Amino acid sequence: MVTSDASARPARGAEGGPTSTDEAGEFLSLLHAALRSVRREASERAEPAGTTPGQYRMLRFLARCDEPCRLGAVASALDVAPRSVTSKVDDAEQAGLVRRTPDPHDRRATLVELTARGREVVAQVGAERSSSAGTLLARLDAAERAELLRLLRAVAGERSDGPPADDRPADGTGEPVVGRR
């Protein structure tokens, strides 16, 4: 049986010792429950704007781009299959949130950018997401919120001073992935 290096190593706890099976199971159950709460809130907040959380994530990425993006670059930045982005762009275009344009440098490629309505939706859903996060985090005091963020960054392998993982391009350069060849 062949195993990857990651699966061959035992999980490590805070003191460097192996994580117990019970602890790992509880972690996964609690993480799943927390994600379910976040997803439910996100869906409820995105629905009035006529979008989904996944589509909003794409729209938010496009809002941060200074120029139209190739569909492949969007897929890469969001770490999803190109077909998934094509489907999301189809739906967003039909709703008037994005527009496709031909790439002037490559006849085979298509660029996508937000419309004014798309920018409005990003702002609206962004405000709703902040409110949603506030609702979820209101259960914690300030010290608990800071500790939760610190622990989530550690579990996600994040630096405490960097942008959230889904805000970083998949190519690791730190720059938006737009129109690159």
C-alpha cells in the first residue's frame, strides 16, 4: 500500500504529541457544524441579491481586478475547475452581473468583468456578509473572537498578517491573476 508523506505522519497536537482519535473526531464534527452555520447564513444573505455564495466569491474576485480577467485566471484564483467558472459566469451574465468580451490579444480567449449591477451586488452582499459574521461572532467576547481568529489561522496554515486564503491568487505571487498569458 502506498501512502503519501502527509498520511504517513501522525497528527500533532499543540505540544507536538499525536492528536487523539476522539479529539480529531470532535474537531471535525465541530468544524462541520460551524461551517454549516456559516453556509446557512451566507446563503440566506446572498439569496435576496439573486446570487449564491459561490457566485458571490467569483464576483468579489472580479471586483478586485483592475481589468477584465480570463476565465482560466478566475478558475485558477478560485481554485475551481474552469467548467465551474464557465457555469457561474453564464448565470451571472444572464443576471446582468458580468459581461464577457473577446480577448484582444488572443482570439481563442474570453475576458469577463463586472457590470455596474455586479458591483452593486458585491457591495450589497458584502455588507450582508459583514452583518452575518457579526451575528455569528456576537456569541463571543472580544478576547474569544481574537483567539478564534488566531486558531483558525493556525489550523488553515495562514500567516496572521496575510489576506484570507480565498483572497490570494492560486499562483502564489500575491498579485491578482488577470489577463496573464
